[in-house]
Amino acid sequence: MELTDKLLKPIRETAYLTAENARRYRVILRYFYLQYEKIKYWMEQDEIHRELSSHPEFSDYTIDQCRQDLDALVHWGNLLTMQDTKRVTSIEAFKNRQYRYQLAEYSVEIERMTIRLEKLFVEGASLEPTLLEKIRIELSKIFEISEKSPLEVYGWWNSLNNDFIRLNQNYQDYMRDLNSARAEELMKTAQFLMYKDKLIEYLRSFVKGLQMNVGVIEEIMKRITPPVLELIFQKTVEYELSIPRLDMEPDREELYERTKGRFTSMEEWFMETAGVPSEASRLFDMTNESIRRITRYATQISEQFTSGANRKEEYRKLCETFLACSDLKEAHCLSAVVFGVERPMHLKGNFEKTTDSINAGIYEEPPCILEIAPRIREYKERAERSFIRDYSAEKEQARKEEMEKQEREQFMMDSFLKNGEIHFDKLPVLEKSARNILLRWLARALEGDGLGKTGDGRVYHVENPQTKERCIVNCQDGSFEMPAFVLRFEEEKEL
């Protein structure tokens, strides 16, 4: 950044915005600006006084106050003056100096800025996926545009930059409003539910526009070569220098750096550079996070309305519906609808876990009985005496059952072993437990270096881990396709 005299000195022309009589100064300059837009550049003191005194807020406004206000604005440089000598008929009238006033150039721009500030929250910002599409279309013309005249290149460059500036400003303003404290409070009200779906659909359409255009824009930018960019920059600067200017002559180096910097900013917006994520990816994440936040707030509001409802009748009707099922398969289908991902319903209780197996189904678990206490203040739970229970008999019974289960599985696995090998393409119809054991052995060997060990210490390895031959393994509960692996055991002894 270069520090110039204009940058370091204060701007006196903005003093009227915060001065003691700012309400009068601002009205005067706004009237000047409105007349300026109508191409009426010069006005007299009587016109200003007549306009202000016509409003109830300035009913007591005097001609002397008007003269003082105009002098102050002339002193700050907001108004330019010219003495009106056409209607002077005496020396006394000439000494009174009847002036005509004109709005200074700085004041025109300051008034335009104040009007934009006044309309900032009225107009609001928006997310326009069409801007992304326009940028994509314009950027795809860069190769043919680079061969055109400086006038055509300059027009194309201005159009591309204007779309990019609008996109950048609009998304920042919209996200600022969406994440403001005021929006946070609105999302917590019941009225928010009325336009929640519309807002989410609006954000999703913008996300869709990002997904469709940003990747294409990134690919186009990767294909742009430095000679093409240099040609674009030089022709743009050449045309800007050819524009006749009365006040000052622009510097070529400054124009070139500004043009190059704008394209670099565009690249950083759409492309990842040096491991730093692009602004488009950040916008994508922010938009998705806003959708999740809106959905979360809407869910919380809905739960507030239903949290106090008595669900006793709902549970009773649910139980009656399950009892009316003709068989277990129909009950499974009903359970998928009631407890599935489409309409999740969670029942909480002190469930006793009977197995740690990952292959056990939920319908194989024993039922959990929930005792519902009445909703009365006088109700108290009955106190029961607790005692230490002896579980030795249950443990011994469980141990015996586990040993018998292992023996049955051992006998079954012996029947699969032929000449120290198990061929998956030659297996008979498998029970569920046998299938789980074989797949567990296979996974253990494939995860390591091809070797595995059974529970009784028997070492085996996969004979053909890279095989592309397929086979069908039939089981009692279905069939599945897999590679035709072969497990070879090192010793010829029973498992």
C-alpha cells in the first residue's frame, strides 16, 4: 500500500454528517442532491429556505439560520458559490453578496453513499446462483476474447469483474444477516416455522448452483496460460490509458497491478492455493451449516409444542397394532416403518444385555418391561429390601452351554476340512454360526500377512489371497458371492 497525501489528510467534506446541526445540514445537502439528479445544478438561498420551511420539522427556520448553514457548508467544501450580479441595482446590494450555490463533487459521492447506507437493510442481500453461471460463461470466453481488440477486452473484463464483485458482496452481506444476533432470536420463535422450508429450499438451490458451477470455473482457470492472462491485462490497461481524462493521468504500473490483483482474488475465491481452501468451499460449508442450524432450531421449536403431550394412548395403539400382526415377518415390516429412519421413535429403558455378539438381532433380545408410575403427587415407590444374590449356578450353567456350543462348532468345522484345506467353493449349506467362524478366520488372515490362528492354536494361511475366481456360498439364511479362497492348515490334526 502506498501512503499518499490524499490518504493521510482528513476529509473535511464529511464533517456535516456529525456536526451539531447535522439534521439541518443533511436536509440541505439532500435537497441539493435531488435537484442535482434533475440536472438543476445552481440554486439560491431563497429556494433552500423556502423548501426547508415548508416541512413541519423546520417551521421556525429563519432566513438568517439558512445563511449561516450555507456558509458552514461552503466552509467545509460541500458547496461551491458564485456571486449573482445580474439583479444587482445598487452598491449596497452588491456588498450583501447574493450567491448561487452548487453541490461539490465530493458532496455528490457522500450523498450517494448515505443513500446506500439508508437502504442497506431495506434492500437486503441475496444469494444469486445466476451470478455463478454468468461468471462461468464469461470466463469460458477468455481464450477467444484475448484475441479481440482492447475495447472488447475491456468491456468483457468489466462485465466479469462486476459480476464477481456483486457475488462476493451479496454472499457476505447475506451470511452476515443470517448469522446475526437478530436472526438467531427470530429462529427461536414459533413464527419461524412458517417460512423455515422456504429458507432451506433457497439455501439448497444456492448450494446446487455452487456444485454445478464452481468445479467448472476451477477447471477453466487451471487451463488458462500465463501468456493469455498477460495479453488480457495489457489490453485492459491499454484501453484504460486511452480514455481521455481532464484531472489526472493514471499510472500504467498501478493499473496493471490492480488488474492482475483482481484476477488473483478471483482465483483464490474459486481455487485452492497452497493448501488454503478456497472461498467457495468456505461458502459451501457455511451454507450447509446454516441449513443444519435452521433444521435444529425448527426441531427444538416443534419439540416444545409436543413435549407435554401424554403419549400413553399412542403407545397403547402401537402395541395393539403389533399384536394384530399375523406373523413375525409382518411385525418386522411394521417395525421398520415405526422405528426406521423415516420416522424414528426412541424407547428408553433398563435393557439387560445378554450377549456381546455383533451378529445378534434386536428381536432376539428378551423383552424389557417398563413400569409406568401414575402422575400424582402422593404416589411413592414401594421400598424393597435388597440382598446379595448367588449367581454361581447360573454361571456354571452358562459355562456348560458355552462348552457344548464350542464342541458342536468344532465337530462341524472338522467336517469342512479336507486334506488340511478348506475350499470355500466346495462348502455345503452353512449354518449361521459356521459362516461367522469361517469369515472370521478369513478376515483375520487377510488383515495380517496372510497367516492366522484359530482359538485352539492351529496356524493356517490363505492359499490364494489374490484370486479373482468367484464362488457362491449357500447358507441357511441366504446366499452370497465371494472370492474362491482356500484356507490351508499347517498341521494335519483335528481342529
